[in-house]
Amino acid sequence: METRAHFTREEINSTVWEVPEKYTHLKQIGTGAYGSVCSALNEKNKEKVAIKKLHRPFQSEIFAKRAYRELRLLKHMKHENVIGLIDVFTPALSLDDFQDFYLVMPYMFTDLSKVRGQLSEDKVQFLVYQMLCGLRYIHKAGIIHRDLKPGNLAVNQDCELKILDFGLARSTDAEMTGYVVTRWYRAPEVILNWMHYTQTVDIWSVGCIMAEMINGKTLFKGKDYMDQLTQIMKVTGVPGPEFIQKLDTPEARNYVKGLPRYPRKDFSMLFPRASAHGVDLLEKMLVLDGDERPTAELALEHPYFDNLRDPDDFPEPLPYDDSHDNDTLSLDEWKRLCFREVKSFVPFPRRDSKRKNTLTMSP
């Protein structure tokens, strides 16, 4: 951790950035409700990075808790298909003047929401494989992402993919809430607001994204929640009584019972450009009942990935310790926890990908 003397200060789009002097050429590349992101060059190793500055992380207990959770999750992730931390720093020398911290991550070329049109089967295969490798790791750590969508999947020019944005990810055992995933990629059990869904909500999202890459258009483009559910049922077919019994509320059960009797569509007709194995994988992921969908680990055993599968892609994570996720702490306590996490950061030696890949990506 460098001292304040080795920091430079500049204003970028009305936001003050104080960063170690080794980071130069800052340029804003994104902004949102919770922070801004700049690309930068690390002069020591000439590596291009993305630096995220959280927007006033200690303005309230809720913001501070969210900042703490994001920092902890990013520190935990050590897989080449999941975004992780290269560095974390604060210009503050002590807890008393600790107001901001910055997260340094690998710079990525673009994200899948900016990649337009149909993709070739080998690209789809490689990208979906990487999504599932990343999800396998996340899920084995005990985390559900819950917000998988094209905009949260960063890709480099060589088609290497990283899962982004754990702002809304919660540990598997935490209480579930219904308003998380961007609607078009949201699993039906989330729309129906079950309280106890599982990691297979992320598998549904992968199915939606895979379908979009194959056909070049969004699979389920609902205008609202109920329209979204209707669009889904028109493809999956209306469920039988076993599924309906699993629904938590009488309202959800009555709504599904009242739907027209849509039959399940023929996926080979729906995805004429996909191979037989690709169609089969989509059929398994886009199943209405989350209990019937494969886990990420099981999906990776599918023949669709026979030419890609490599044991090195499946490292075992440590379980994520979410002991503070449900705590109600004071602002000062959250601040102290964040400061401790920033100060205790140790860089993880990142593995260069050994995957043989000749694919290229252009938005």
C-alpha cells in the first residue's frame, strides 16, 4: 500500500480520482449509480487495467454494506472466467480519513451486449463453455450470481470471457428476493418470486444468452413481468401439476393454471443454425422447473463441450464466508471492515490462459 505522497490527483468528469502514480492515462469508460470506471495504464508492467471508484461508499449503512460485499466478493474470486482484483487502494493513511477506495481489475475489450448479430457455432461454444466454467466456480463457492446478462459478460478480442458485477450476488443461504436479474434473462421462478430458488437460476440465464448468440436476437423479450412469463411458456410449454404444486403462493399457482395450454416448441426448429448437441444443451438449460436444469458442473459434461473440456479449467474455490452479509452494523463498523479488507489485500498470481484459441471478437 503506497502512502499519499505517491498518489496523483485529477478530476475526470466532475469526479476526483486519487490514484498511485504508477497508474496513468486515466479515461472514463463507464459510470453507474454506484460508481465510475476508468481505463488506465500500469506503468510498471505496461498492463492496461480498469479502475472502479465507488460513488460515496460511506454515505449510508446500505451503501457501505454494499461496498463491503463487493470488495469481499471480488477479493474471493480467483478464476480466469470471473472478474477478480489485481489491486485495491485508498489514498487515506488512516481510518479517520478513509472516505474512498478503488478497485483495480483486468481491462476487458467489450461486453456481450455490444456484440451484435449471430455468432458462429465455435464462438458460441467457447463463450458458453467459459460462462459455465466461471459459474461452476462461483456456485461451488456458495454464491448465486442472479444477474447474468450480456452486459455482465466481458470479452476480450480473443474471445476470452469474464463474468462481471457481483453487486447483486448473494450467498446461497441468504434470503431470496424477486427483483434482481434484468427481466429478459430472468428465470421463471424468480419472476414468480419463490423464496427458495437455487443456483440453476443462473443456468436459465446462460440458456437465454446462448439462444441470443445463436439467433442474433433476444429469446424472451417481455414487455412486463407477466408478458415475460407468457413469452417463456410459449416456448417451454405450460407446466404440469407437479411444477404448479411447487409454487409458493396461491396467486402464482392460479396464474399458471389460467394460462392457455401452450405446447413446448421444437427447439431444432427454433434454433435451425445450432448443431444437434447445441440444441440438446439449450433444451436442458431452458427447462421451466429449476430443479430439472443441470448444474454448471453437469452442463460442462455435455458432449457440446467435448473438444474444449480441460481439468485445469475447474479449480476448486474456498467457500465464501458470508458471515457479515446479513449483519446490521453501524456506518463506522462497515467502514472499519472495509478499511481492514483494503489493507489486507494480497495480489493473487494470475494464471495465463493455456487454452488454444484462434477465435477473435469484434463488437
